[in-house]
Amino acid sequence: MKPIRLAIWGSGSGSNAQSIIDYFARNSEVSVSLILSDQSDAYILKRAAQADIPAYYMRESERKSPEWLIGLMSAHEIDLIALAGYMRMVSPVFLQRFQGPVLNIHPALLPAYGGKGLFGHRVHEAVISNKEKASGITIHRVNERYDEGEIIFQQQLIIEPGWSAEKLGEEVLKLEHFWYPRIIEKIAKNLPVNL
Ligand code: GRF
């Protein structure tokens, strides 16, 4: 059977992209078929080259054009999209027109610690400075507002006394790397995800 074709969109280091690439390298049902970045020097593009996956740097005019994006997804026969550290809003027109699921991962338990301006290290700094007892990860569908799409999966992480924002970030990233490929696989195959 033809593999389900996944595109990953990112803006930075792409450590989640790497865990997804590695996971699906052992699985013939899903293929990482395209990597897109809005940053020309993002490390995620180097990871794509190392893994021999077609990759594309999209200019501002391109990422703002739903027609261009739909054309690129169609040319690569993309069935679903996983945002992994993608720092831009996805065009609402594109979201209406793209047929498959579009997922994102966020390094906290949404709806807490989400929304515009709460990304990357800032999330962990806010969690630690508020003396929260737990944080975690959220995998959700993407809609026209930052971090507000339907939640598909969450995993909690207990914060141990004395943890810095940096330590929390490292522990959250381990959870992301474990869970994101597995949840993508469930969504790709239309299987239930048990929350
Ligand atoms: C992750 O923490 C993810 O939750 C957030 O951005 C970060 C991306 O890191 N959306 P990487 O580029 O996958 O290393």
C-alpha cells in the first residue's frame, strides 16, 4: 500500500523533526516526504538534507500565499502536516483548503501557558516562576488562533523541587520526542488516541 505522506514545517533546530524522521524510518506506512522552513538557515533544513528528504525554504511571499502552499503540498502529495517548532501563524485560507490534518506540539499543558508570545524557553520560565507543580506537552489540531485548536493528546510531567526552566525544558523535550511521532502515527492511520 502507498505510504501516508507527512510534511513537517519548522523554523529552528528541528529536534522534534529528527525524532519523527527516526521513528518513521522504521515504519513503511508513513513517510516523511517534505520538510519546510520559513528560516533559510534553520538546522531543520540540514537534518532534512542528511536524511535525504526533500526540503524547501519558503520566502515570506510564499508562506503568505495559500495558493502557493496548497500547490506545494499537492505537488508532494502530502496527506498530513506536523508543525514542529514552526513560529508562524498558518494561513486560515490554507487551513480551510488543505484536506488533511494539521497538527502542532506545544511544550506545556494548554490552555495554560499558550498563545502569542508564549513559545520556547519563555513557556518554561513562566511555569517555573509561577511555582507550578506540573507542566507537560500538548498535541493539538491547528486552527486560525495560536495554540487554540482541538487538543488531541496531553502528557503531564511533575516538576521536581529545584528544577530550573532549563531543566524543565530538557525534560519536556524528551516527552515531545517520545510522543509526537506516536500520536502523528495514530492520526495518520485514523486510529483513536486515548487521552
Ligand atoms: C518544541 O518545544 C515545541 O514544543 C515548540 O517548539 C519547540 C521546537 O523545538 N513548538 P525543535 O525545533 O523541535 O527542537
